[in-house]
Amino acid sequence: MNSLQQEELNYFFAETFNKILQYEEAALSYGDAAGLSVKELHTLEAVAHLQEKNENTMSKIAARLAISVGALTTAVGVLVGKGCLERRSCPDDRRVVQVVLTEKGKRAERQHRRFHQEMVQMIGNSLSEERLNSLLESLKILSHFFDQKKEGGDTA
């Protein structure tokens, strides 16, 4: 890769990431998602996903979000205060705390999920099959790079 390509790629990643965040924040600034940060919506998304499998414990949610249980405890406390989550003791083991979506939390999570579905659909529909496959392969490489970085592995 030459220096111009490196500069273009860096600009593209930074700009695209920022634009996605801005678009997401604007699209979710109304309804039940209003007043929730993107990070909080991603927490609701993780809870919803794990709640479907009855695996909505603090440790599993924290692992899915790649944060500490302590950081999740703070986030859950804020979302409980906003009326989006509840803490419940597990009926099988009262020492285990399950985190569940409230009705408001379910509506906000559905709104967030619809946003992502519409964004992906719009982009997917605008590309030819060949370009879509090329984009997917490129994004897999990018994702693998970040997985390696997260694990502290060699990226070369």
C-alpha cells in the first residue's frame, strides 16, 4: 500500500465511523430511544439477545459487550433509572442476578434494531452482488484485524 492509499483508507475509516455514529444518534433521538446513548442502546441489544436464550446474567452480558462486570453494573444502574431494565433474582439460584428489559426497554431496543436493519438493507440494496460480496470479504478482514488486536495477537 502506498502512502496515498494509506491516507485515503485512514480518512475513510475515521469519517465513515463518525458518520455512522452521527446517523445512528440522529435516527434514535425520538421515541423510546430518546435520551439513551448509543452505548446504552447496545447494552439493551445485548440484554435482549441473551434474554432470548435465558442467559441474561451480568457476567454473560459483560462478556458480550467486552466490558467488566463492574462497568456493566454502572450501566445497568443507569438503565434501571431510565426505566429500560430491571434486575431480578434467578428463580433457580437466588445468588444469580438476571437483567431483563422492561416494556420501555423492549421498545427502545426494537427501534434500535430497526435502525440497523434499515441501514444494512439500504446499503445492501445499493450494491451489485459482486460488490456486496467484495465488501463483506473486506469487512471480514477488518473484523479479524480487530479480533487479533483485542486478543493481543500478531496481526501480520
